[in-house]
Amino acid sequence: MSYSEASNTVRRRTDPCLALLPTLNAQGSHLFYNLDTRSTCIRDTWEQLPFPADILRRCNNLAAHQRKKLRVQPTFAYEPVDEHNNYIEHVDDVDLFDNNPADTNTDSSSDSDSDDENDHNNNNDDDANAAVTNDSNAADDILENDRIRQEILIDNEMHQETDEYINPVDQYKPDDLYAEMPIDPSPQHRYSTRSKGPAEKPAPYKDGRTWVNTTISKSLKRLKKAIFHASLTIKQKNKFGVYTNMTVRQAIDKYGDKARKAVTDELQQLIKLKVLKFVKAHEIDPIVLKSRLPSKTFVKIKFDAAGLFEKIKARLVGGGHKQKRYLYSESETSSPTISLVGLYIVALIAADEGRTVITADVAGAYLRAFMKRLVLIEINKEESDILVELYPELEEYLDSRGKLTAECLKALYGLIESGRLWFELLSSTLIANGYVQNQYEPCIFNKWHEDEQVQSTIGIYVDDIIVTCK
């Protein structure tokens, strides 16, 4: 009986286990086989107990129902011991029931005196009477042994005639522990016979059919879901004439000059804000150049709150999925946003005090924060051609494939650290202008204006800002 770790639950503290072997560690632990979980465990606290009948039946049951049959089937039974815990030698029935009558020896001497002869004759008479008594007792023992054997044979025959399943283990006595059993004719399993749970039984045909039907139904549901989403995309294309996002080539082919103007405005914004520093690819260390990230320009149609067409917008995005995240800490790649509860509180205070509410959106917010690490990006050929057309001096930075390589001086959309860099820039700017950051909501800033005797509150959600003041 091994002791498991103590806990404040109703779970029992001990487990029935079989000791396998010591682990030879400093704590003196042993490796045990747990009869409940059918798995091995290591315990350093246990109590040695004799084998009760329940444990014997459980061991025999596990041996009989294991998946992989052994060539020699073990049998678990008691080992006879005396009161001093010493093993008792086994005694066969032949030795226990001796059928040979005890031999009687008579001593006679013709050279003895007459008195000795009389005594000797009397002894002979007593020995003769004892021999007759021993013969009768031996005959009774033989009859008793024959009767016992007949009862055992009758019981075995009656047990074999019954339809009840007989465990092969029960057919062998403790003396047959090392006797070789016949090899199981059933094919041996190729999979592992060890399992944490009970042995699995072959499922009937009905269960197999249910499993097939369930699998097919799940596959059909996934297929219907995919068809549904595809139909939504097709409906969106038929309604708006374009998917949610398009590449530069798709947008120019579809909308011509309007799409080209949107891409041109985005590229000019990058140059105006000094986001990129163009470099020559062949002059960069090959190891550094290998870490260059891809980029892509997405074009989408934007609609106003009423669902009417507003404009075509383009955005150059860096391939942040190619960045090595293990080089960054979690604080460098995560940026907080105002919670829904915090936003409701700001709106509630504004309504209660009659404050004026203003919302704002910072254009190109990420492009205003400076980078702290070296990040190189590769600009696609379509965007490179437009940049060279706008700025002919960039032609010398083209590589053999007609693409530009640039270093990100400021946070580009799509990079994993851009969101955090923008929040640090905005929060530091607000703090420098007298605003105090809320200790419970880091995206809420308050400032008390002495001259007007009013308080202004600012809430931040990425590049969307809400301002309230009386």
C-alpha cells in the first residue's frame, strides 16, 4: 500500500500497488505498479501488507484480460509461512497420506534367561496386537483417501459440464506456476499492450457504422460552412464589385487611375514622413540581407456609416509574420487598448457632467513612431516601379529583379513591434503635456486645467481617440 501526495480532498491517501524495484535514489523510493490506474508510479512512502484475496483476484483478472497473452501464464496465490514468517516446505499428498503400514520389528533371543524370555514373549504379544491395530487404521486411511479422490473427480466433472467461463489462470495450481502453457493460437497484436485505462474491446458493427456516419456528417458540415463563406465573398464581390482586399495589380486593372492614385498617395506618405531609408542590396551583409522581410500593398474600398462609397484606400504592410518573435519580449510586442468598461465610464461621466465629446482618428499613426531595431523590407515590383516613376533618383537602388530594399526608420504597419511603439509615443506625448495616466486603465489620461477649473479626459484605442471636457 503506497501513500500518494496529501491534498484537501475526499480522495483516498493510499493506492493498492505492487512493488517492482527500487529506484536507488537518496530518498529510498521504489517503483510501484498501481492496480487502479494500471500504470507505474514512484513513491517514497509505503507500507508492506500481505496479499488479501481481493488483490489476488485483481491480479489474476488483469493477467487473464491483457491484450497480449504471455507464453507462460502467471498465477498469483498465497505462499505458506509460519508464525515466524518463514516459508513452509510444500508436502505432497503422497507424503501426507502414507498408504504403507508401519513395519513392526520383533526382537527375539534364544540366549536370554527365562525371565527375559517371558518378558520378550509378552512384548511380542503386545507388538502383534499393535500390528493388527495399525493394519486396520491403514485400511481406513486408504478408504478415506479413495473417497476424497472420488469427490474431487466428481466436482471437476460437474465444473467442466457447466457453461460458465473458466479463467485459464484458475485451472493451474500454485505448483504449476512455472509450467509452460500452450501458445495462444490467436494473432498477436502489433500495437502496445500498455494502456492507462481498461483494455478496449472490439467495437461491434453498429458502433463502427455510427463512427463512419458521424465522421461523414462532420465533414459535410465543414464543407457547407466553407461553401457558405465562399458564397458571402461572391455576394460581396457582386455587390461592391471588389473583394475586401486587393493587390495593386488587381485594383489598377479594376479601377484604373483611382486605384493608382490611392497607391501613389500611400507611397508618397511614406516618403514624406521619412519612414523608409533605401539601401543597395548588394552592399548589405548577406546574413543581414537574409533577414529582409517581404511587404505587400493592400487596396480596399471604404464605406461611410450609411454604407455609401467613401474612398479607395491603400496601405503598405510589412511581413511581420516573418519576424523572429523569440528576439522580442512580450512587453515589446503587445499594446494596451481601452476596455469596454473604461469606455462606458468615460461616456457616463461625460453625460453626467454635460461634457463635450470629440472623437479623432490619427492618419498614419504607426508611421510616426521611431523604430528601435534594424528591420529591412523588400518592396514588390509594382510599388517599386511607381516609386521610381515618382522619384527617379531611386532607380540606382533597384536590384536585378527590379525591386527596392529599404530600412524601416519608423514603425511600419504589419511589424510586430509597431503597435507598442505607437502607444509609447502617444502616451509619452500626453504625459509631457500634463496628462496623468490612470493607474487602473492605462489607456485613459486625465488633466486638470487650473485656469478653467475643468478636467479633460482622453481615451485611446490604437489610433482612435475620444476626448471629453466640460
